Amino acid sequence: MKRVKFLSTLFLILAISYPALAGRGKISGLVYSDYYYFLSNHQKALEGMNGFWFRRIYFTYDYRLNKRFSLRIRTEAASSGNFLREKITPFIKDLYLRWDFSGQSLFAGISPTPTINMVEKVWGYRSVEKTPLDLYKMAPSRDTGIALRGKFLRGRFYYHLMLANGEGNKSEDKRQKKIYGALGLYPAKGLYIEVYGDYAKGSVPEGDITTLQGFFSYSFSRGALGFLYARQNYGDGTYIRVASGFVRFNLNRKLTFLTRTDRVMDPVPDAYRIAYLPLDNTTPFTFFLMGLDWKITGNISLIPNLEMVNYDQGSDKDLIGRLTLYYRW
């Protein structure tokens, strides 16, 4: 079985590489890797854990069929973020056909969701940490279905709509679908305001899930700042509320300071399943991040960073130091 997986992966890489090498497509990729050290943790078994891991390995192939149609195939591989002895196994991250028309784009297949698309773009440091709704497993970064996005009124408004399975890039296992929508406004230079929502009917035992998020950001020549507030409601009356703010600032051409604070006001049921950062799922908490991006070249960054989680009740704080190496091609 392992040999079959290896040969299948090799065949996929060769198959999608050949047209690009022949000048008919584009190959790109990126890697996020860390040296990490758990200085303290609410799970005493994790204290002192340290080592090297790959959090993301992307291999992407983009191909333009003609002026209107293009496709993307992206594979992802990563280390086990749950401290299991597992080998790195690739899977399909993106797989979609894109149709561009009248300044709009229609996607069919596995594509980014409206949940994180603009928030992640402004935050700019997925190499260090995911955006809040993605990190706390409140919404997936990808889903399988159809999506429409674009701008209107001379580019002042942005929208992103999606109808999908609601299972990320996993196989569908239910009859219901999930609806996503985001509407953004550019009121002035550098300013961006977005309202986001999604609805999934009966996707969990607790009933229907509804998520609402507001996002505000200001981008300037030397960086950006942003703030979001989100609330996810369950059919049984429970909910999760998250407020998050971040700043990234270019100190000079080589160094960028970044910091972020998330206030999670309710226990997150799946917090213990978060890869690379398992959290206590029984109490609210405050997450704090600080880092310094050293751009060795335009495509290579070394980012020392520190993440701290203070729990409201019971648990000791989590403190993890990381030296993140990011590179792309």
C-alpha cells in the first residue's frame, strides 16, 4: 500500500510537471517548517517536547486553458501535528476549474472558502499561524462545491459566495450542504470592511450551525492592522465567540514585527484536536502571538515567534517557542 501511494504521488508530480516544463503551465510551491519547544503546557506530557516538523508543504500547478478558463491542482503534505509517529503523506488541497468572465470568477471543485480568503490575505502570516476561525476549527479553509467571487461598482465592493459540502476537502458524508457568503467594502485607500456568514443545516449532533463574522483592516505602506469579531451558534443554544486583533509592521526592508491577540470567550469543543497547538477545550482563553520576520531574500524568511495561551480556569498556561523557516518558489 505504501508503495502504491508513493508511485501514485510520483506519477502525479511527473504528470503535472511535464506541461509546465514544456512552457504551458506554472509550477510553484512553499514550505513552512519549525523548530519548536513546548516551554509549558496544560498537558504535562507535552512540556519539554521539542523537535523539527513541517507544518505545510505545498506543490501547486496552475494551467491556463485559454483567456477565460484555467485550472489549479495543489497538493499538501505535513508532519503529524498530534505528536504521532506518522510519515508525511500528501493529499489534494486545491482542485478546481476557474472561469473568468466580466471581471468575475466562477470556481468548480475544491477551492478556498469565503471564511479566510481576505482575512488571511491581510494578515499575511499563515506561515506563523492560521486565521482565528480556521485555527479554532470553526470553519474550513477549503471546501468542495461551486463558488463565485469578484468586485463590482468600480472595484469598491468585493463578494465571495459558495455552495459546498461542508466537509472541507474530505469526502461528503451527509445530505445537507453548507452556504458561505462574504461582502466587502473598500471605503477609502487602505481600508477594508467585510461581513461574513455561513449556514450548515444539521451538520453536527447539536443541530444547525450559523457563523457570523465582521472584519476591519487598514493597510499602509509599512504594514497593516486588523480586527475581527465572530460568533458561531449551534442549534442546541450553545455558541463560540472570538475577538481578534493583529498588527504587522515593517521595521526596515529586512525585518517585520508581527503580533496578534485572540480572545476566545467560550470553550471550543474541538480545541484539543488543533494540530501543532492542542488547547484545553473546557475553558475560555486568551491567545497571544509575537514574532519577528527576517527576510533573508524575497522568497526566504526566518521567523522566531512565541505563542502563549492563558486559560480562564484551572489549566496552566501554554507557552511554545518556534523558529519558523518559510520559503517558496
